[in-house]
Amino acid sequence: MENYIENGNLINENKWRSYIDSLRKGNNICISNKDEALSIINDCLVNSVRKRIDSLDRFGVMFSGGLDSVLIAKICKDLGRQFTCYTIGFKNSKDVVYSEKAAKLLNLKLKIKILNKKDLDEALRIVVILLNNTNPVYISIACVTYLGLKFAKESNEKVILNGLGAEEIFCGYQRHLKENNEEINKESWRGLKEMWKVDLERDYLIAKSLDVDIRTPFIDKDLIMNAMKIDPSLKISKDIKKIILRYFAESINVSREIAHRPKVAGQYGTKINKEMKKLSKQNNFKYVKEYLKSLNK
């Protein structure tokens, strides 16, 4: 199903990078009309989601209440499918607050797990060893994925959709702010190539350890190729990121408040980053990295 999986296994990094290079070859910026861009996103993203759920009787959506997960859920709903959205976060975290609000506005079935210190402690002990990594940022993001997938699995989900990849192809990061469109596009292609070591390996190992299947509509081949033809001026300005994707959300009746929610990285939206710092101090470590190193034994 996913272009980075072959025979049930993650392809190696070199193969992934070559694959992205093959998509980039001859792919030039050529779409500067807003309506044309919206039409392309509609065709490609809806088809991408449909392909990933057509054969399924049930599935879940990793849901943060942010733009990407809301779009996936809204498309699934518009396709007439029954599914459940899964949100994790500490009490009063932004992801919990926004997920409740978005689910109510869009009439989505939502399950929320309010995390506690024990949940995070157990996740850290598993994830640090599983990934053999003690980088605080990497591990905090991994914990979001692990706890979200674990929560969905506890509800007997086997397949979960997430929004991975949207930031790269629709310019969702600060690093996409460049002086000209060509440099912006170049940064997006670079980010796609880096996804293997930044995102794909991590999520694959976590999903495999939980025996669940992650599906990623935003990394669909046709969507990448067509979205990367859209003029970057339609994607990013100094004030707004993923501009055209927000317009698309409004075009399919997502409220402006949800469509224009500022991006909050998962480790912050769930408060996992903040709680990791607390755990480190409670275990008598000045720095989070030192605490994580103590777990990697």
C-alpha cells in the first residue's frame, strides 16, 4: 500500500532517496492558479485516502485536531465511512482541546486518552530501547506515535491513518521560508528525502512492535508529484504556512477556526515534551537526555 513498504518491510534509506529523486525528475513548478491547485488537491488527496480505506471494514485516524488529521477524517466521513478518531494528550493539552472541538463541529466519533505520568514513563522505557535513540526531540515525537497507536490498538484497530508528509509537500515548517520559490521547492524535496531517517524508520519500528498498520495518505505518489507542481507562493508566506491546504479545508466545509489552527508539533500539543522534563527532574536528572540515556540499558 505505502511506497516505502515492500513485502511488509521498510525499504532502505538509499532506495527511498532514489525513489524521491525519481519523482522529482522533470517535475517543475507550473500551477499558480488557486482554483486549479484546489482541484488537484481534491482529486489527489481524496483518491489517496480512498485507496487506503476501500478494502477495510474498520480503521482509525490519529487525530490531533490539527489541519492534517482533520482533513483525513473529514474526507473519510465525506466518503461515507465508519471510523474512529483517536487522540492522546495530558489533561488540558492543546491537542485534547482542539480534538474535542473539531470532532464536535464535524460530528466525528472520537476517543480520547488522558495521559498520566505512568503512561509516559512506560512509553519512554519501551521507545528508547526500541529505537536505540536518546535524542529528546526524536523520542518525544516517538512517544506521541507510540501512545497514539497503542491507544488505537487497545480498541482493536489494525489500521490507522495519519497525516505524515503534509508538512513537507505543503510547506509547513519554518525552514521552508526561503527567498524565492525555487529555493522553497528545493527545501521541500530535500525534506522528503530526509523523511526516511527523520520519520519513516521511527514510525515503522513502532507500528511493527505493536502489530498495527500505519497508512499515510499525504505520502501518496500522485499527491506528491502533483502537489509539488503547485507554486510555493500558494503554500507559504511569512505569516501563514500550508496556505492552500487551509483553503482546501474550508472548501470542504471545515470551519475557519479549525482550518487555520496554527501548527503545534505533537510533542507540544500533547504536553509530552513538558512532562518528559518533569520526569527527568523527578528521577534526579538535570537534563532530559541524561534521563533517556539511563533508560537505554
